[in-house]
Amino acid sequence: GEDVEQSLFLSVREGDSSVINCTYTDSSSTYLYWYKQEPGAGLQLLTYIFSNMDMKQDQRLTVLLNKKDKHLSLRIADTQTGDSAIYFCADFYSSASKIIFGSGTRLSIRP
Amino acid sequence: DAGVIQSPRHEVTEMGQEVTLRCKPISGHDYLFWYRQTMMRGLELLIYFNNNVPIDDSGMPEDRFSAKMPNASFSTLKIQPSEPRDSAVYFCASSLSTSLMGYSYNEQFFGPGTRLTVL
């Protein structure tokens, strides 16, 4: 079946950039997503990218998509303590109308 | 809109008891999803419905788990009998099938989750 993989942990210093990476297997992806989960809460859509785009920028967030390598990344510039959360990469598996989520990357911020 | 509503927020029960988790999706959404999240297994899709009809229940761990959606505004996930390994956070999410730039687009809205502890 389709799969999405990402590393489990990332630690960065406050003010630095965070880069969270993800790989997926679905060769017919149309949309890929990044969701954010704050402690004690459900997941919330952070941003998405359409598969015919290479890059999408939204304030401090930059999403890069390498469709050839099936690689997605999320860069958070000037990382703040409020960015501490679990970040989920997700692929919209259109043939089944469901989203395949990765395991989530827990981002922690060092002072 | 109030968003996806789940109840209870916390449930503590003893092994062998029946547990019922409830979900009210966002009004007008035609998809409803049940997920389970644990440290060991991450986020797992258990079952999802389209227009109240179960589409894929392949993620339901075993026959002790059942889910229903009697109408567009309510769904339940039942565990009977419950076991300690069922302890997890259970999320309900809903979405509206739509099209963006000519392709199907699906944003899921998650509820706050129910933290289940089975002793």
C-alpha cells in the first residue's frame, strides 16, 4: 500500500531554521500536506502543496517538493518556542479519497 | 462552526468494560474518519465513512472494535470488551470532498481527541 515516512525527532536552537523531511510512495499524488499537532490537541492543517509545484512559501514556512524523488520538506525559518509540536507529512491518496499520514516528527526547540 | 466535537475528552475504564466514543462532524462534511494515536504506532486510520456509509474498515484492529454512523451528524466508535492495549488517543476527523485546480482536494478537520485509558 501507499506509505509516507519521516524521521521521528528534530531538535533545533531557537532562531535557527528547522527542516523536516518526508518521503512518500504514491506515484499519483495530487496534493501533499503538512499538519501540525500541538500538545493535547488534534491535528491542524499547516500548509499544502499541489504536485505540479516545486515550492510554496507562506510567511516563515517554505515547502519544497521533489516529485522525481518523492521527497517533501518543510522549512520553518526563525524557529520559535511556539513551533514546538509534532509535524505530520501527509499524502492525499485520491483513488481512495483518504489521506495517508506519516508517523510525525516531534520538533523541540533549544534555548 | 464549532468544529469537530468529540466526547468524552477523557475516559478511564477497566479491562473488559464497553467503551463508546462519540463524534459530531462539521455540518455539511461528507467524510468522517476515526484515527488512533499511540507513541508506539503513531497515527493509525481505523475506519472512514462517506455519506454515512463505511468505505474502508481495514484499519480496525479486531472484532472488538465497531463503528457506526447512523446519520450525517453523528458517529460512534465502540470497543467491547476493552483491553489495556486499547489505551490511546482516538481522533475523529471530517472533511468535505471538493476540487481545487481541477483535482480532488481533501482537508481533514480533526477533533480534540478522546484520551482512553484502560486499566
